[in-house]
Amino acid sequence: MTATVPRIGFVSLGCPKASVDSEQIITQLRVEGYDIVPDFDGADMVIINTCGFIDSAVEESLGAIDEALQENGRVIVTGCLGARAELINARFPQLLAVTGPQAKEDVMRAVHRHLPAPHDPFLDLVPKQGVRLTPRHYAYLKISEGCNHRCSFCIIPSLRGDLVSRPIDEVMDEAQLLVDAGVREILVISQDTSAYGVDCKYQTRFWQGQPLRTRFLDLTRALGKLGVWIRLHYVYPYPHVDDVIPLMADGAILPYLDIPFQHASKKILKAMKRPGNRDRVLERISSWREVCPELVIRSTFIVGFPGETDADFDELLDFLEIAQLDRVGCFTYSAVDGAAANALFNHVPEAIKQERYHRFMLKQQAISAARLQQRIGQQVTVLIESRSKQGYSGRCYADAPEIDGLVHVCSETRLPLGEFCRVKITGADEYDLYATPSR
């Protein structure tokens, strides 16, 4: 008689770094014979990987926990919000277990305790690259955990600790497995990608017989030889980032940088405990574009930070006008429990935050629209992802999944999903491009 396979519902919230944690847990669950199911009431247990970065994320996580308890009743909580176990246990004392982030072993111990898996792991087939939550054609590659910065608005170091870089040979092994599995795009992520290797003094390791130093430049150079798109996220603009721009100009990695500038006012950056000098940043952006004219820069900013005056905000708008960033996200400042910024004076009223947010977005929308208009007539490569009303939708090198725009390809000819297609740009709006297949 065949034993019933234990079924686990899984909810993954938060950023791509949390998604990688979820993928590792799910992979281990599948290795041990558990089934992952999409609903709560049909599961024997539910695991929720939470986010605790800002108040709205905390509320979303708490809502997911409440829903899972009501529909299933047997729930394990992990992730960033799990680091605040006293808060969660006080509100949901019936939880089976609560663990913090990066706690795969703790999660598995809790699963084994409450839902043993009678099964022989040698009889189960799991892909070498593990189970992933992303589509087949792209994957996130996490190169480190934690962060050495102490930004006053952020509690990530208290949740995930200081920077710990993965050995470069292990990172490259995982990247090669992803490529062998058919991944067309690898998105490099961490809390501080360009600080990779600082904690281990750039230790030299060997991969496929070749020495590689555990550092940002060596990693990007090695990844650039794998023959797929390599996209860099969460890059602080340290001076050594300059060394990576020629790799972009040569086509080894995508000419795309995700740099969280957060603000442009020297006073606000100091209050945020953020590195950065407005004029120096603008000089760096200009020099990067001289080396690689195709470079696309994405960034995020916070408006309404405590102490932000009209003059500080105007300085930020002026920075946007000069920098001409391609992709920009904006958040109004939100107090996070445990963040140092909560103790700052002169908090900005909510109405002013919202007014500044809308002015900021209107400014950037015009910049983005103008920069996209310049692409009309260009030939670009698009990674086709889905069918749409126009035919197909995909992304070019300027578009990261889920946060940037799309390229809508009008085509009556069948285009294979998850593959590259050469197109000609025929139109643009504030965020998206429109194209036809190149002939």
C-alpha cells in the first residue's frame, strides 16, 4: 500500500532575496518527498515566508498568516518578520513554529516535528538546479546575505545580519546549473551586490580549474562567459563599479545597473546614514555613459523622509532632471518598527509626503517617456515571456522582470516563449515599448 504523500501549501512574500530562500526550502521539501500545493484547505500544513521591511509588508504578512490559520490551522512562519517572533507569537499563539530569515534547517526541523515524511529520498527526482518560483527562462542568483550598512530607515541588518558572501565557486556552480537547465537570464541579487567578497577579504577559490577571487569584478566577468543575460541588482556605486562598465560595453553582461540612490540632498542622505555625494554621483553617471552609451540605470528614492524640506525635495527633482535615469521607483517614507529614523525630528505630514510623491512621479514619468521615445526605430533583442492582445509581451535588456516596463510585440507569427527574438521598436509610451519582429 502506497503511503499518502504529505502536502504543504507555501506562500512566499517580499523581495527576490526572500524568493531565493523560499526556493531553497521548497527544493529541500521536494527532495524529502513532500508535495507543494497551491491551496490552504487541501494542504496538511502551510509555510509562509514573510517580509518585515516596511509597515505595509508587515501587514501583508500578518494578513497571510491570519488567512492560512483560518483556512488550514497548521502554519509555520519564517522569513524577515519571523525575526520578530514575540510580535507574531503574541498575535498568533497557535502557530506551529516561527523562525527568522535564512533558516532552512529550522524550518525543516519544524516540518519534521509536525509532519514527518515517510519516504526514500533516493527514489525522488528533483532537478539539480532545485525548485524555483520564477519562470523557466530566468532565475535569481543570490550571492550574499546581510549588509554592513546601517541606513537609518532600514532594519535589514538586524533581521539578516552583517554581510556574508557565498564562496565564488559555489555561486558559479549554481549559475552553471541554471544555464544547463535552460535559464536565459540570471539576475544577480543581494543586499549590497558590489560589496561582494569584502567580508572574506576577496578570498581566491577555484572553479573549473581556474582561480577566481571572491569579488564583484571577478564574479561579473565569470558570469559574463556563460552565454546568457546577466543583470545586476542592488549595486552601491562604489568606485570599483567603474571597472564593470567596460564589460557592459563589450556585451559580456547587460548594460543595466540597479542602484538605490534613495535621495540627492546631502542633508537627507546624512540623516539616512547613506553614502553618496550628488555632484560626484552625477559625474560617475556621465562617465559610465561615455564608456557605455547603452547603459540603463534604475533606482529607488524615498520622499518625505524626516527633516526633508521643500529645498531638499527640489534638490531631488533637480537631480532627476540632470541624471535622466531610465527607470525609477519612489516610496513615501514609512516608519519601520526598530529603525533609527523613527527617533528623528521634523517628521513630514502625510499630505505633504503624498504631494511630493505625485510631483516626483510626474517628473520621472516625463523623463522616462522621453528616453523611451529615443528608442523608436532601434533594433533590440527581446526575451519573449507571454502572449498578449497585441501578440506577445517580453523584455529587452532595459527591463527587469516585475519592476520595469515591457516590450509588446505585434506578431501574427508564432514566437516561442522563453526565447530571444530580434525586434524593431515602433512606438513607446511612459513605461512600455511597442515593436514588430525584425525581418
